[in-house]
Amino acid sequence: MSELDDPGTDELERRLDAAFASTRPRRGFEDELWRRLEARRPWWQRVRLPTQRALPALGGLVGVLLVGFLVVTLLSPGALRGRGAGGAASTTTSAGGAKEELTFGVLPRPAVAPASQATSLGAGQPQPLAPRVPDSAALPAVPPRLPVYRYTASAGPPNGTVFEQAAVPPGLEAAYYPTRPPTDAAGDVAIAAQSLRGRTAEVTVSRARIVYVAVTEGGVGYLEPEYELSGTQKVGETTTAFVARVPALAAEAFR
Amino acid sequence: MNGALPYWPVSGAKPAFEDLYRAYVDRIYAFLRSQLGSAADAEDVTSQVFMKAFEAYSRFEPRHASPAAWLFQIARNAALDHHRRAGRLERTERALAREPAPSVDPGTVVQERMLYRELMEAVARLPDRHREVIGLRHSGLSFHEVGGVTGCSEDAAKMLYHRALKALRAAVPEATH
């Protein structure tokens, strides 16, 4: 490093390098300080989903299709209810999901992806294949009802913020809403994949779990449960990975 | 040089603050130790640096400065503030007189004390500009970044650094043996 042609100076620089490299704070200082920094953040900024960090890496490996909320774009509340087997399944799992029992009233749907990304299923297009959910798939056991949390929008996380289920803070106002099974949600992904590709897509779901998504409307915010589904979709000879989030609540929970 | 600085591959990328913190907390601490001479003061000011950085991170624009240069600029200012508040000479002498034993394993402490403690203390006694330029350079900054942080050109930073090395060598001749 030295530009001085002097062995003594070179030796001094080597010792300085070693001195700086070996000078470290006491054990535990780094984590203590980080906890103090964390304590200064609003609670909704303290949570980072593992998938939020992993997705960029996945993107380099395979063509990851982040379906996200696209499914919501495609499926209106009416379509969800009238979609045959899936719709029927959702009503059987929603224990008494009458709208008058929904404490917070019917909920706003999560934000949707731009409609231009979607191609609606036309009458002449093939119907989507039923999604494949092998026995090995890791699916959560979802109770008939899950809590929805309500907060003042200006004092909470912005629209679209995603939380681990276990990271929802205590003390928020909660109300239970009827759910639908993850296999039903997988059907939504199959329809979305079909629509995106315009061809028959074989969707295989390998994993599903519950996350919470912030949905704000006016001055009110809600943390609504959603399924985060992951797996593969095959169109022709091309197989790509996907991660998708779709509502975990039954259709009658939404406007 | 003191190892390669953490690197985010996308030009202008803004890492998550936690990633920045984890990558630089040790280096900022070592830099401040060389500026303040005391482990306790270095801890205090390291905390202040990251509190300030945390508050300002939303305004940090990586196109204008690397994360390293931005953090070390905050650290340098914090060290200067610390010296101004306490009176540098008094603070340094007091710090050196009551240097606490770090709570790391004894073997490491002994080795560090024998080899490097005297050197870091000698750096802390240098005049302000010499101390800063040695601290920044051996924290991994390029001369261009050292100049940016200290408000001079790259060439001036190189010249100042070489003068600082000579001054340090004169102060601790045994370090070159």
C-alpha cells in the first residue's frame, strides 16, 4: 500500500492494518446496539419476511413468477363464489360466515397488480387444469376462522406490508373471519397462471403458509391473513417456480 | 489494507440498514477507538454514529457516496464533536489512564495489548488531521474516499497520510522493529 519506498514504513502499515483489524468492541456490543436501534423503529418496520430477502436470489436461479395479488385482479367476489368446487369448499369451511357476523364489516381486498398484466379468461380459451397438490406438500392446518386485526392507518404499516403470522404485535383490535382451505387458494393460482400464459399451465403447489398483509382504506388499516403459496408451474416444456399470495379468508369476508 | 470493505454489487444499490450495520459496526468502532483512545468512549460514540445513521438513512443517496464514505463521514463528525465537548487532550489522557479491560477472551486481550494497543494509542495522540487520515485509510477507505470525508483532494489525502505515517513512526519507533 505504501508509496514510500521504506521497509520501516511498510512494516508500520502492516502493523496498523493488523491493529485495526483486531480492534473489536466487546462481545455482545453489536447485538445490544442493534436492539436499541430496533427499539427506535415503529413496530411494523421491525419484521422482515425471510422470503423478502430470498426472492432476489431465487430470481437468478429460475424464472420466478411472483403472482402476488394478481389472482385478486382476476377473481371478483362473485367469481369466487360461483367457481364450482372451490367456492363450495370455501363455504363449508366458513363456520357461519354471514356478513352480519363480521365484526369489522366486509373488508377491503388487498391491493391488486396492474390489470394490464392479466389476460382475462375468454370463452374460447381452455379451462385451467386443477392444481396439483401432492401428499408431500407442506400445507398448514387452517382453523375455520382466523383473526383480522384493525388499526388506525396513519399509525400503522403502509398498504401492502407483509408480516409473519407470529410477528403480528399484541394489543391490536381483532375480529375472527371465516377462512377457506389452502387447496382452494391453489385453484386461484392455477387460474392466474393460465391467464398469464394464455396456455394450459400445470400448477403444482409444494408449500403454503399463512402471512398477514396490511390493507388500508381511508383512515383504517387491517392486517388480513393470506396464503403464501409456492411451487412450480409448467407450460409446455418450461417449468418455472412461483410464489403467490392469495386471500386466506372466505369470499364473503370481502366487498 | 484492513480487508476489503463490504460490497453491494449493484451500482447505487441501497442495502438494508441492518446489513449495513452488521457489515460496518466493527470497522466504525475500530476507527473511533483510534480517534478517541478509549474503548468506553469508542462504544459510546459508535452508538451515537449508528443512531444518527439510522435516523438519516432514508435520506442517504448511494449515488452520491458509498455507504462506507457516508458512515465514516458521520463517524468522523461524531469524533470531532466528542473532542470538542470534552477537550481532546484531557479526554485522551484520562482515557489512557483508565483504559478498561475488554471482556473478550484473555488470550486475545493479551495479544492485542502487546502488539496493537500501544499503536492505537499512539494514533489517538497524533494531531487531528494525521489521526483522521490514518484511521480512515486503515479502516478500508480509498484515498479518494478519505479525501471526500476530510474535505481535501485525493492527492492531498495521500500526502497527508504519508506525513502522518512519518509522525507516527517517530512517535513509536519500536513499531517498526
